[in-house]
Amino acid sequence: MNDLVQPTVRESMLEGLRGLREKAPSLSLLRKDVASNGSSWLPLGLVLGAIGAVAYADHHVVSVSLVYLYILPVGLGAIFLRRVVSYSLIAVCVLLHDYYSPRNIIVGMRIFHNLSAMLCFAFVVYVIRRYIEQREALAKTVQQQRDDLLKDVELAAQVQRLFLPLDKPAIAGLQIAGMMQPARGVSGDYYDYIPIDAHTTQIVIADVAGKGVPAALLMSATAAAMRLEANHERSMLEQVERLNSGIHAVSDAERYVTLLLAEIDVHKRTLQYVNCGHNPALLLQASTGTLTRLNSTCAPIGLSPEEICELTSTGLGPGDVVVFYTDGVTEAGNQLGKEFGMERLSATVRSGASLSAEDLMINIYNAAADFCGDDFSDDVTILVVKCDFEDSPALSS
């Protein structure tokens, strides 16, 4: 076996070394960035071809000096060749002109003519090289700044992910699954599920108007405020009112937050919610197959100093499914300009009603991703709650 392998390995190594030897002369003459982009012989062919063409013309034209035409190969050499090679090319061009030009002039004028041509060529090479070096330095600076910015954005995204829930709430009778997929490095979407007590959990999903870093900063402020509000004993209407006052104080008219705040009580089997201009959540009742939209009950957060909302309540039963989402799902567009829309979302929820909360969430995301070719223009957030109540009746208040 070794006798068969060793000749093959040896032959491949020899071919690799042979290829390096063939490329080495051209690579050593070219600038690094030129040598790394495409064919290495093409720039050398341009330079040598230009030298040959100018030397041919210079040899056949006797009436005037064509030394100025050597600026073409000298300029090409300054663009493609290394610094030492490009300056050495000046001497080569001057010697070719001195050798091939048949004009008869005195030695002193010939030397002066060649020296002046050499100085002019050197100035041209210097200017071109200086421009290239400045451009490379600028490109390097821009690349460094871009890398630093990407690192900062990645760090901001890591900090932002800290506001999202890490563990699912241990509420008996509920399956909860959530995900957030940013369209950029950072997101303006937010979701959370905050346990209130052993049988009650609070669900929140929010979407900040706009994209990018400004939206992410306002999202972080919203997430921090929601966490603080959850630690106080007050109604959801008071939570929304205080959150609206805080967001309105730090944002302008173009920055606002759509928010849906819900509270699910497993013992009472009730869902109470306040929808502040957010996309309507979908409630699929397993017993009847009815799909209900939890529509908006007030304006988005931060638009006005005062927020007058309405608290809405509905009952839940075994097998019921509640789907929360942001407009990145319904507004996902395909190449024809059509949106995923509420009808497709509703159909996906109905077809996956028997699945677990985790699987239904994945189904919704995959359906939207397949529709838009996995090219979302906005942040995508999906949160699914499935009721695994026992058949015993709900406890009355």
C-alpha cells in the first residue's frame, strides 16, 4: 500500500513545486495586491508589450524624438510592478531609447536629453506610486474602521441578546417558545416571558420603529423598563402608562414602540392583554377551530405623553394556541413584491395546531423564509404559547 501511495504523493509535491517555480519570477516582479488578483502574466505582458511597441516606433521615426512615449510603459510599471522594479524600468527605457534611436546628436546633448527624460520618468513614477500608496493606506484605514465597527456591532448584539429570555418559564400547563432573528447585526424587536407567580406568566413582544442601532438602543431601553415594571405590583394598564411616559421622554415623534403585553393565568385559564399598536396576535381555539385576532386597543408607546388603553380578556381552553409575532413575518416579501401576509400566517398556524410550541414556531419561520427566499428585510420575532391544560375545569376567582 505504501509503495502505491508514495509515488503519488511525490508526484503531486513535484507538480506543486514546479508550479511555484513557474509563478515565482512573475510574482516577485508584481506588487502584492496585483499578484493576488487573477493572472500574474497579464500585467507583465502589458508592460513588456508597451515597451516593445514604443521601441519599435522610436527606432523607425528619425525626424523627432519619441522618448516621451516611454511614459506609457513606465506608468504601467508604476501601477503593476514593485517599487524597485518600476524605478529600474526607467533606466531600461532610457537605454532602449539611446540605443535604438538613430538620430545623430552631440554627446553632451545626448546625455542631457537622457538625464532629463530619466528625471521626468522618475517624477511620473513617484506621483503614481504616491497615489497608489495613499489609496492603499486609505483602503487599509477604511477596512480597519469597518472591522472595528463590526466588532462593536457584534458586541452590541451580544449585550442585546442578554435582554432576551434564556430559559423557558416553569409554568405547568403552558408550552412557550420564542425566537428573534435580526435583519442586521442588532435588532429593534424584543420579546420576553416573565413569571408573575407559580401559575401566571406575563408575555411581552415589542417592535421599535426603524432599523439598525437607533432602534436597538430604544429596544434595550424598552426591555430594561419592562423588567423593572415586572417587579412592581401593578396592573398592566399602569405598566403601559409608566412605560409610555418613560419612552416618550427619551424619544422623538419618529421613534415609537408597538407593544403587546399579555398575562396568562393557568388556574383561571384566562388571557388578558393590552395591544399598543402591535400586530394582532392569533388565538386558535382547539375546541371550535376559531382563529381570533387580538387586535390593537391603543396607540403605540411613545407617540404621546398620555396613553389611554383598554384591557381585554378572553378565555383559554386545552390545546389552544396563541401566536405573537412582529411585522417582519407578515411583511416578508418575495421577488414578485408580494408579502407573506396574514392569510398565509393563519393557514400555517391552523395546519400546525397539533404541533408543540417549539415546532409550530419553527414551522412559521420556515414558511416565511421559504416564501421570501430567506431574505428578510426586517427583524423577525415569533413567540408561541400552547395550552396543555388538563380536562379539569378552570378555578374561579
